Amino acid sequence: MNSSNPFVKQSVNFFSYQKLIIICLFFPMLANATIADENFLQCKVNLAQRAETAGFSTYITETVIDNITPIKRVIALDKKQPEFTQTFEQYIKARVSAYHLRVGKEKLKNNKALFDKLEKEYGIPRQYLVSFWGLETVFGKHKGKMSVLNALATLACDQRRSEFFTLELLNLFTLIERKQVSVEQLKGSWAGAMGHMQFMPTALLKYAVDADNDGKVDVWQSEVDALTTAANYLNKIGWQSKERWGREVRLPKNFAFDKVAFDQYYPLNYFQQLGVQQTNQQALPTYDIQAELYLPSGHKGPAFLLYPNFNVIMTWNLSKSYALSVGILANKLVGAKGIELFNKAQTQIKPFSVVQMKNLQSQLNSLGFKTGKPDGIWGPKSRDAIRSFQLQHQLIADGYPNQALFSTIELVISKTELVTPSINQES
């Protein structure tokens, strides 16, 4: 090759620059990876010290912890949970499916004697146990293949929910120390949940039952152990055997949203006074129970009154969409209808992106409606901030981000900018 050719020189220079760019880009990434690795190593040291202080053996503090490695995609999965990336309708339809219903009914039929026993001993209706089973692992088909130790340690070393997952990890160490589980069998979900019913270590430590009397609790292979442990768990955390989880309801056209706060319980007859009815337009029952109004997709979507058992379901999983899925599937397993008042137009709505929600949260914060640090998740703080804004601007105060909300916020911000003097403006 003739290097005197100017084109060749330019090509050589171009490729040299290209290599330089790649190197410049690569080394910061490498540095970040090194920092992350160093942080995880330091976190392991801290975990070992905490385990030692708690009285764990050197097998835990040295061998088990030393062999833990991070699973980087666990953090991404934690931030991308379906409750935050799907609309409510999408979420429900994926979990209360024809398959879940068909197989669930088969499980009820094939395990009748076991469910008879569990209902008698623990007071948990069989349809709820089967509903949990279907939602957690599709009746044992998907129990998870990740190392629970590595997953929990990764989450414990992440700042967002460090203390929660550290406690779960310590309780897992206790299960290992007591030889209730072996390190080899500890496979589960990215969040550290295990077995047919996806128990976290703390739940397994407190509520595990050796129902088949083989001298060990095996929630991976023994359906009897797993279902009995689930019944014991629900019983111990306060399930009210004679009550339902809640019900879908019909709101009147001009429902007074300003008279009901979210996440607050009221006597059932209070909702009767506000004109709330059953879906068939009959009056609500007259018995004495507290209820909370919940609108998972705003005033245009279905509405629910949630009873105390709903909170018991949420002790299992803090997502309201998940808890509603459990309740609705349980209803359908025993012949009741699913959601009756789905709005067809609402089902076509796409979920809000993380970027959209972050922008909305930032805008609300700037206007004095505090959502907390923008994270792109429509959680309780964001819902309350939205509702406060809606009430102040005569919008339907359902706490749900919709086009009317976005338009009004843009209008308010534009007016604010017009009346705010520039910092460079002469006085």
C-alpha cells in the first residue's frame, strides 16, 4: 500500500481517531465497572461483619458470603416491574387468563382433600391458595432459576431498598444455619422468592410447615408443604375467613371524589350515601365492614371497594394490581364474574413511559405538589400530588395521569413562566 496517497493517510488518521474514540469511551465504562465491583466487594465485607455480629458461623461469614457474586440484571429487573410498565388492564389480562382459570380449576378438583383440610385447619378458602399459586409460578411451572443468595445480595448492596433485602439475606443465612435449606437448592426469582408459592426467606423462616411429615420443609418439590405453608402464613397475618377481599362497584356519574381520600377506610354505608352501587346497580350490602375506594386506571376504568382481606393479600405482595389479580382470579375460580366494567377505550391506552412520568413528577414538584424525587413510577405520592392538583384546578380528582391533567399542567406552567420576571430583567 502506498502510504503517500493522501486518501490512505486520511483513512489511517480516521481509523486512528476512531480507535482513540473507542478507547476514550471504553475506559470510563471500565472505570465505572471497577468502581461497581469495588463497591460490591466492600458491601460483602459489611455483610460478613453484620452476619458475624448477629452470631452466624464462619461457614456463613466466610464460605457462603465469599462465594456470592452480583447479578447485574437483577437491578434492572427491580426497576422494570410489570406493575410500573403495563396499564392495569394489560396487567390483569396477562394474569387472569383462560389458562390460569382452566388449570386452576383442575388443581381445585385434583387436590380437593388437601384443600378441605387446609380450609378446616387454617380458614383460608381454597380459591385464594390456587390463585396465589397460579400468579406466583403458574402452578409450579416457573419457580425461578436464579441463585437466591446472589440475587438477595445484589439487592442488599443496592441503595434503593438495601435494608429490606439485607434482612431477607440474614434470614436466609438462618435457614441455611438451621439446615432447613441447602445452598444448592436455593434457586428462585430475581427478588429472592422461592418455591411453588414464591416465599421470601422471612416468611419461610416464620411460617414453614412440614405438611407431608418427611422431616423437612421443601417448598420447591412438595406441593403439600408449599400450599400448607401458604395457608399458615395467610392465617397468621390476619385473614378473615368469613370475609371477601373486596368487590368491583359502579360509581354514580357525578361522584364526589373530593369526599373520599385514597388509602383511607370508611364504613361501607358511607359509600352507599355517596351513591356507590354494585356492578348490577343493586345497593351495596348493609353489613358492618370498612372499605377503601381504589381506581387503578382513573375514573374511566373499573372501580373497586377494598376490604381488610385485601391488605392481607398485599402483605404477600405490595402491588395493588397484583392483589386485585389474586382476588379476581379467586372469584372466577369459583364461578363468579371477572371485571365487568372494563371501558373498551381505556384498554387501548398505552402505559406511561418512565420519561413521561419523571417529567410529570418534576412539573408537579415545581408547582408545589410534592411527589418526592422523580423516579418515573406512579406510586402513592405521585397519585396524591396529582389528586391535589386536580382538586385545585377543578379536574376530576381521581389521582390518575390523563390528557386533561397534562394539558392543564402545561397551561399552568406556561402562565407561571409568563409572569415570572427574568433574573436579567432591569429593575
